[in-house]
Amino acid sequence: MKGRAVVLGTFGGAKAAALMVDGRLEDLFLDPVGAPGVGAIYRAVVDRPVKGQGGVFVKLPEGSAFLRQARDLAPGQAALVQVTGVAEPGKAVPVTSKILFKSRYAIVTPDAPGLNVSRMIRDDDERDRLLEIAHEAMQGCAPHLGLILRSACKGVDGRAIAEDIAAMRALSEQICADAAGGPELLLEAPDAHLRAWHDWASPDPDAVFDAPDAFVQHGIDEALAALSGPAILPGGGELWVEPARALVAVDVNTGPDTSPAAGLKANLAAARELPRQLRLRGLGGQIVVDFAPMPKKDRRQVEQALRAALRVDPVETTFIGWTALGHVELTRKRERPPLGERGA
């Protein structure tokens, strides 16, 4: 179907949400199985510092987590932390002390005061309207609380935005006041369906399908099964994405095209497609891309295409550079459970 469609269902025995754009699978949220979800907030207890890594291990009710850039924290001290990513096998859960309370329209930011509007909203009148709503809704709040109004606020009735801000403000004040005690889960992570409601709100979807077998009905299962093989690029080239323990290896093949510009055409198509493939597969960490052979002068064009695709990707990714072998290195935040763990 044409337009944006959100499909809410299950996959691999857990809740899942898929975003379809003009009939193509564009994004995917999966609930983690047997691990804390990204966004969960805990009261943790500091265990021991790891000086060489610039952080400390902290105790959670389910085990341990690793908190980077932990200053002025002593063993036995309680601290509020939020899960920021998916732990690699055998490693501690990554957490941060910079907590965010995120909803459809608002993000409340403890210890980061100030009222801000998403830069995606450029109309001055609309920004002024939203700031007026924010000032009124945050009046009298604790001085350490800040607020960011998300791009989904654009054109939305002020009462709905104010109610959303009030709910997040009350939740943040409640949890921030509960910092003393032993390890405890204070706020569960949003499940895949709620996260879809929060993150795919702008623009509004043209259709929402919600049923236990929705993934089967709308072909999501087939699209996910296809991710076990290469992505076929325009012109017949192939994009192979193969995760290993240390890194994710990406290989680009030109396919049947034997023209002089075959390498450049395949590489440009791969650069535009790569963020989507990593997003759907839930892959992060160190990524090495072996592009198809091309003249060195064409690297700049491919790099520009890749950087442009990464800018609009919701998962934080850093372009590191080209290696002596002509590979591209990226680092990508591990914020989604790998699709391969569900058998796809």
C-alpha cells in the first residue's frame, strides 16, 4: 500500500512493531528477550570502579551494568541510571546517569535545565506557540528539570501537548525523588508497540494494523526472512551484511553489471541502503564496509552519499574514515536487539 503504515504484532515470541513506507519495510522495533530494555530506569548501587575504562560497574536487580564517565561515585552509593543499549554476549548492560523521560511529544531532561523545541520545526510562529505551551506546563517545576518538545508537536492541539508534558514532568519528579535505597527497577522500558507510538508519530501514519498475527497478514515475516540473505541493489548488485563477534562485515558486489561505472553505481546504491539494512537487522558496534572496486577519485562521492543516509537514520552512527585497504569504518550505537537472535 502507498503511504506510511504501522504494523503492531509479535515476532519471535515477543512484541514487535514494523513501519512500512510505500509497501517497503523501513523500520523495526523488537522487544528484547531476557534482557533489560533500552530506556528502563533503575536505582543502582555502585559496585567497583574500572579505572582503565573510565567507568564503574553498578548492581541492578538482575545483575550488573556498566556506567561510563562516572565521577564522584563511591562503592555502595545509590545512583539513578537508564539503560542505553543492548549488551553484547558476556558483557554488562550499558547505562547512563543522564536520564531522559521520553513520550510522544515531550522529553523531560533532569539535570539539563532549559526549554527547547526540536530543530526540525523551523516555522518561527510555531516555535513561539510551542515555547509558550512549554513555559506554562513547566511553571513551578524543580529547577533541575529541562524540556525538549519533539518534532511530532508540530500542528498538534496545545492541550494534548500540555497533558503529555504534565505526565512526563510528574513521572520524572516521582522517580528523581526515589534515589535512595537498594537496586530496584523504577520504570520499565517502553515495549515495541509503545515505542512505535512515540517514535513514528511524525508524520501521522496513514494506517495502523494491530493484531497478534499482523506480521503474517501484512508480509512482515517474509520481509524479515529475506534479511538472512543479501540485499539486492538497483542494477542487480548485492549488499551482504554479516555480523561476527568483533565487528559487522559489509561487502558490496556489482552483480551482472560490467560497465566501467559499475563499481560506483553499486557503491552509491549500497551507501544509501546500508543504514536501513543495519536498522532492520538490529546491528551496531564496529562496522567495516568493503565497497566494490572503484577509482579512488570516486570515494568522495560515495562518502557523501553514505553520510547523507546516516544523517536521517535514527540510530547514532559515526563515520570514522577510509582504511589503507580502501574499506570504510563506522561505529554504531547498539540500541536494538539483533534480529539474528530471533532466528531470522
